[in-house]
Amino acid sequence: MQYLLENNQVVVKFDTKGAGIVSIKDVDKIEYLWQGDAAYWSGQAPVMFPICGSLRDKKATIGDGMTCFMERHGLVRKLEFSYLGQTTNSISFSICSNEELKSSYPFDFELQITYTLIEKTITTSYQVYNRNSIPMPYFIGGHPGFNCPLLPGENFDDYVLEFEMPEVAACPESIPSTGLVNLNNRLSVLDNEAALPLKHSYFNVDALIFDQLESRSVKLRNPVTGKGIKMDFADFPYFILWSSPNNGPFVALEPWSGISTCNDESDIFEEKRGVTILPPNQSAIHSFDITLL
């Protein structure tokens, strides 16, 4: 089922399947969110939990000798969430573990997602609850794709990704065949620069993984029109930039709490970079903002 949040500047649509955003339009009816096309990528803004990216051979040891089994990006992105309700400027959804999910991820959890719309900013808040008597390790992240270009007559490479400060960034190699990350092989994309002009060739193999950023905010925009979006992701140590390898007319801006298993890591879940270890009967919130420019 679909629901709306709107004000006099933005209309945002959500779907209980995956509890993701499925449309973001401004007062001029410009659609900012990628609408999904199987020729490029059928997704739009999936939620990644309890992993971001991939595990080696899709499994890992977790907890006290248990094993988890997961496809890329986790378990919940295509599942039906419960609608918890809404106010004039916010809406919330929830999903809880069940026996089927526990066969893949052996923990009792609840994931609540609340979206808040203030003026032109959409805040996504993930609240993770550990319903166990033992610590619960997890990762979480967003994967929203945005139309690029936004307007007729524009091109993909008219757009620039602008970081809040100059960055020296060398992105580690992502290996599509395994879903893993090779930290020893890096592509230099920024040399004390704040602006990264977009080009499709960046995505010929897979994504750009920014694992050493100082910036916690980026803008995707056309410098000529000023149109685009800003993303603030202070709660997330990793930022991923991705589009399809066949020149898809979109780009995904992805705040992640952790990345795929790296070449120097074991297959113990708790030893992965960026893992959150949530104490028993506690919760944690991870939030990011999308602002229309």
C-alpha cells in the first residue's frame, strides 16, 4: 500500500513493500527519484539491513557459533512492512523478525523507519531494536536513486557531485562476481578536490566506494540550473556512488554504516568494518537527510 507526505513544496510517496520512498516531486512536478526500469535497475530506494553489500559466499559466523545467510544488501528490502501511522509531517513503518528471517539472521529485531518532511528536506531515520538477551551485530544503509538528468535536454555528464570540503579520495575496488571489496586496489577520483564531474565510465565495473571521506554532506546538481539534491549523512561512515554499467539515466547516493566483506577480513560478522554491536534490549537510530535544491 502507498502513502503520501506533502507540504506546499514537496510531495513524497512511500510503499509498505520495503518501506521505501517511491516518488519525490517538487511544486513544478519534477520527479527527483528514479522510477525504476528493469533495463537499467528496477529498484528505487531500498533499505539495506542487516548488511550493506555482500558477505563472502553469502554467509558468516555470527553470535555464539551461529551462522547467518544473506543475499546482497540483506533481508528486508523487498518485504512488507507494517504501517505505524503518520502525522502532518512524518510517517512510520516497522518490520519485526519472524522464524523465516531468523533462519537467515538468528536474532529477534525490530526495524522502525520514520520519514519526516520539513520544507524541502526529507529525513530518513532507521531505529533498530535488539529484542535479545545477547548483543546484536548489524549494518544498515540507504540506497536512493535519483533521476540524472532531471530535466529534458540535459545529459548525465552535465551533473557534478560536490562534497562539502576538498577530498583526497581513492576508492577501493568492488568485485561484482563476488560482491566483495579489494582494499589493495584503488582508483584515485579526487585529489584535494571538492567536485567530481559525473561520467558513466565510473560505473563500468560497479560502484565508487568512498571509505575515507572527511565530508558528511554532498550535493548532486547541474551547476547551470542549480537543480539537484543535497544529502547529509553524519551518522554513516561510508558513502557509495553507483549507477548501472549500461549508462543508466540515474545515480544512487548511498549512506552505509559498513561495506561488503573486504579482502583482509575474516568471515566473522562481528569483525567486519563498521559493524554496530547493539546491547541487549537497546535501540539505536541512524538518520540521513535528502534536500531538494
